[in-house]
Amino acid sequence: MTTATREPVGSATPDVTIIGANDSRQNRTREMQLIPEALARAHMHERLREAEDGRRGVRLVTAKRMQRRAERASLRARRALAMAVMH
């Protein structure tokens, strides 16, 4: 090689550059950019799970309330029947 075509010491020529390192760096950068999206998605799923748990709790409370009402109505009907039979 002649001195006119030589690269300066420490320069990265295409035959020296490791292509995999560049791809790896780009993948890491892409992953870093996607982290907020992944966190937001995880947060959203957690909120949805909490909302579902809350709805399940509300349904349970409502079912218990309806059961108590039905039991009271059943007792009233029994009393009414007993009063009708006795008279």
C-alpha cells in the first residue's frame, strides 16, 4: 500500500467495522424506546385487573343483598301462609 491510500491510525474502515455491533446497538436503542410503551401496557393491564376485581366485588355485594331480600320475602310469605291456615 502506498501512503496516499492508507487510513489514519484508529479509523474504522468497512473491513474493520463489526456489523453485528452496530445492529446490536440499534436493537438496544429500539428496545429502550419501547420500554415506556411496555410499562404503559403493563400499567393498563394492572388497572384493568383491578377494575375487574372491583366489579366482581360489587357483583358479590349485590348478590348478597338480593339473597337477603329473597330470604325476607320468603319469611313474609311463610308467615302470611301460616296466618291464612290458622284462621
